[in-house]
Amino acid sequence: MPSADASGAGAIAAGGSIAQAMTGPGAIALHIENVGMLLPDACPPAESVSCPPRLTNLPFRAELFVGRSDELGLLRAAPATPGRPLAQVLRGLGGIGKSTLAARWAVECGPSHAPVWWIPAGSRSAIDAGVAALAAALQPSLVPLLPPEQMTEWGSRWLASHSGWLLVLDDVTNPADVEPLLSRAPSGRFLITSRRATGWHGVAEEIPLDVLSCDDAVRLFTRVRGGEDSDAAELCEELGCLPLAVTQAAAYCLQTHCTVRVYMDDLAAYPDEMYAETYEGGDHERTVARVWHVTLDRLTNDPLAVRILLTLAWYAPDGIPRGLFAHLGTPLAVRRALGRLAAHSMITLSGDTVTVHRLVQAVSRTRADADRHRNPEAIGDACAAAVEALARAVPEDVDDPSAWPVMRSLLPHVQALAGHVRPEEDTAAMAYVLTRTGDYMLTAGIRLAGGAYGLLRRAEAACVRHHGPEGEQTLYTRVLLARATRMLKSTEEATPVAEEVLADCTRVLGPDHEVTLSALSNMHQVAVLQGNMERALRLAEECLAGMVRQRGAEARSTFEARSSLVIALAAAGETARACDLCDELLADCTRALGEEDPVTLSVRGTHTMLAGQRDLPEPLIKFMAGVHSVGDQDEEGLTAALRVLVQQIGTVDPEQLTRATEEDVRAAERDLDTCRRVLGDDHAGTVAARLVLFQVYSATRDPRYAGPANDLLAELFSVISANESISAFVFRMFNALRTVIDELPRSPDA
């Protein structure tokens, strides 16, 4: 091969199969059998090239942008740091509007930044290609001269040597992919969008994006669809105010000329198709059914993460206990899986709980044969796992106060699961969860009790299928259902239910079985409502004897049975005996259960109330006992019965009534505060404590307590109004009493 020599400034020598060579300001390309001479400015140094004004390649201008004032404020207020570029990252769930906000901000930056350049940044190679495209736009003559990697290098040098530019790196998968580019730039501005919620420390300032407010979501829907629709707010709530879903729904309604109500009906009937639907010409890869598929694909090397996400779909979206997933793997594996889901913005971790967007849940519950992540088998397995996790987490004894915090945390998730699973598909594990939850709701508070009836009816049907009509679990559920019927329905409706289940339990399980004793206790309460105080007292005594034989004298259930007997005695007019037994019971509960056990608190309230009656005049005691005996009559029957009582009793001298002292008031107030703290505002024990304090306020006959007494009544009616049966009876009783009082003769001075 002949040698080649060159001398002088800018000279080059080439031989052999050299395809091209360049030198200095005068670039010369040498080809075999060809020599091409280029102008000196064909390949200028990047440092010497200026940006044309208004150079941009934005893919869209976000004309339908709404809301995001706080995030725009953070973008506008971000301070520059000398010697380094300003880098910010908009991060959040797929479809939440990161790219839309970035485009809106880029348009705003157009007059003050050049260039404003958009780079799809899903990988490092995509970022390199975007920088190479910027180089081509800045210096088109480079395109035929430089290979892609040299174009990227030229573009990187340009960014490093200029300021005043804005680069949007859209949909970054891995923060490490952008670090080489950011590290070379001493100035300029980067705006990054990413689903990754972690890894940005020291790379970019984070601006997390949440869903739109409901008002902004409705505005977006209306702008896309045009025209008002009264159901738009309900649809936006159903879609979790996710911008992508709202836009998709609005565009579909516009194209098909359907109302929001029709869209919602179709969504409920055909979720798989509707979540994948888009408008004509729309991007089928940008639908709610596909937008998270990419993320799940990235998690396929961690099947546990995908399994947990599909299991999360069956619960309420907020406050999901992390402990529900402990049985799915080792602590490290479960922690790692949750961490990866959080890193990809599919969930949010906060302490010991998990939050997931409701639309992510809806899609994750929807079967899709063509989606390997959401095929029918995977969805069925996830549903079964969700039920099993709750069955493991529900405490066995929901009457134990230590179980209440656990049940409070699980309740919304049981209710959500019940809403997502069809009753005919309830398994034995689901029946167990529903029964235990219904039991807790009957105990925990008057407002919660109303929701227990439906759960228990459903649990009973499932128990009959799985355990038979006379199985122990079925009978236990029926006893709870009888209790709910007594609490929530009329006495006429509750009586036959209570009688039947008591007879069945006695026949199948025996008279001393704990389920039978629960049925007996419920029958006692029904007898009280009937006004049959003789039977109520007999049943209370039977129940107490059975509890002593079954559980022993020191069991909580035995103390509860003793409390029922005390109340039954007082209602029957045996006040002195009731007071003596209550004194003993309060001392025993305090010793065995503690000062703040719910049973102790309940007994203390009863004790305070009975102590106020111990010295009441005999006619008034008879009247109060007689009020219990009127039973569940209508208002006309109550009025007639009360008239008879008043006539039988005669008059009572007010001076015979014992006045409550300031010490009595303070003690009753402390008891109510304790009940609120330990039991909650809606618990029956707290309601009773309000009644006790009201009685004490009234017994002072001090006008200073008239206002607090009225406030207590308002609280009381606010709570019991959630229980239709109780509130109806109380209102009938008050109206009847008012009628009778109005009929009483007035003294001349009145």
C-alpha cells in the first residue's frame, strides 16, 4: 500500500480504504476514487453555533389543560443554581397528566427559552436519539456527515456550552438514564416526567402529581365533550379524577353522542371493553386499560409485586394494612414487592398502610383474556387471596376491646370486598369474614349497626350453602342476624326471628352452648321491648346461670349477663335489689376487667343511674318501671298507656326528689369523657353515658345546666337517628309523654 504524507496547517493524509476524514475549520471528505470538498462551516464546533429563535419540537400544546396551579407555581418559582442546570421531575401514576403539564409549561417557556426541545426518554438510547435530533435541528449540515453517536456527542457539547434552553425528558424509566446528560450541563433547564417515584434524590427536584380535584375534572370533561351534564361529577368521581380516564370518557361521549349516564352504565356492564375504548383516531396505547400494562411488564421479574397489586384491587383504596400481605412471602420479599410498586407509582406507602388509586383497582379487577396480567385465572386467584388475607386478619373475638382497632382498620376493606364479589360466589372464608364483621358492627356503634344487617343476611345464605342450615357457624350467624333484627327492625318483626333461632340452637346445640346462650340473651332483650318484664327477668336469670356454667364467674360475658339482670330488675320495679346487685357487680368488674373496660364503663353508667333512683319517691319509681312495660306500641297506644300510669301514680311533690350535687356532675362528666375516649362517640355505652349525664344535669335543678343538657340531647338524637328502629321508638315515647304532660292540671300559679 503506498504511503501518504501531509504537512501544513489543516492538512490530512489518508490512504487505503478510508471512507472519510475531516479536519479543522475546513472539513474534507475523502472517498475511494472520489474527493469531496466541503465548505468550512459544514461542521462547525458546537460551541460556536447559536440557536435559531423559537426553535421547538413540542408534540402538542396541551390546549385542554385545567388546574395544576400549585405545580405551575413550583415550576415558575424554582431558583437557578450557578454552575449547574435546573432539573425538576414531574412524577406520578401513568395517566395522571405529567406530560400534559410539561407541555403546558414548555409552551409558557417558549418566549424566554431557546430551544424548547421535547425528547421521548424511555431509555438511554432514546435520550441519545433525542439529543442527536436536537443537533440536527441546530446544524442540519451535520446529518450527512456524522454517525448517530457523534451527533449525540455534538448535541451534548452544545448543551454544555450554552444556556437559556429547556429540555423536556418525557417518561423517563430510570433516573440513572438522565444523569450523564445532566452531569455535563453547567446551566440550562431540564423538565423530566416519570412514573418512577424513587431515585431522584440528588438528580432532580421532585414535584409529585396527584389526581385533579373533582371540580377541575368536571371542567376537563366539559371542555372535551362540550355542554353540561348533571352526571359528570359522579362519573369523574367514579374514574378517580384521573385526567387520562376523564379525557377518554369525554371523547367517547362526544363521538358516540351518548350521555354520561349511558357511559356509566356501559362501564359497569362492559368494563374490559370500556377501559380499552378510545375515540376514532386516538392512541390505543394511551387508554386506561393499557397505560399501566407497560409498568406491569417491567415488574414481571417480580411476580409477587403483580400478585399484591391484583390483590389490593379488592379493598378500599386508602388505609390498606400492609400486614394483610405478610402470608404471601417472607417479610423481605413482601417489603421488596411493595417497594417496587411504590417506586413505579402504582401504590403509595405511608407507615403501615398502602394507598392505591381506585381506577388502578378497577382495571386490576377487570378480566381481560388478551392481557396476561389480568387473565381470568389471575383475577380469580387475586380475589381468593384478598378474602383469605382478611379471614386471617379478623380477630376471633371481636367483642374483646383489644380487637376493635384491628376491626376499625379492616372494616372499609371488608365492605369494599363485599361490594366487588357477587353474593352467590361467597366462599366459606368470605362467610366467616362477613359474620365476624357484622358481629363487630353490632357492638361498635349505633351508626355502624345499620350496615350489619345486610352483611349478616348475606353471611347466613353463604353459611347455609357451605355448612348446612343447622351447622354451628350457620346458627351463630343466625343469632347475630336475630340480634340485628331486634336492634334495627320492629319488635313484631324481631320476635319470631328470636324465638325460632333460640329454639333451633337449644335443639341442635343444647341449652348451655355459648351460641344458645347468645340467642337466650337476645330473646331477653326482645322481651324487654315487648314490655313482658316477667319473662325478661326470667330469661336474664337463665342466661346468667348458663354463662356461669359455660364461661365461669369471671368471664366478660358473665359480667354482661349480670348487668342485664340488674337492668331487668330495675325495669321490673325491683330498684332496691337492682341497686344492691349493681354495687357488687361494679366492684367485681373493676377488679377483674379494669376501670376502662367497656363492661365496667357500662356498669358504672347503670350504677350512677340507679343511685339516682335509690331515693326517688315510690310513685315515680312505679312510673319509670311502667314506662318499660308499655312495649313497642304505636304513639296512640303509648299515650293511652302513659295516661293510665299517671292516673295510677298520682302526684309527686318535687321537694321529695333528691338533688344532684356538683360532685355528681363532675363524676358523670368524667365517665362520659372516658366512654368517648375508650368506646367512641357512637358506642351504645357512650350513648348511655350521655343519658346518665343528662339525668344528673336535670337532677341538679340548676338553670346553669339547661344549655349543656340540651346539647346532650342534640348529640343523642344525632347518634340514634342512624338507627331507624331506636329513633322511631324514642320519638314516639317523647311525643306521648309530651301529650300526657300537656293534659295534666295546672296549678293557679303555673
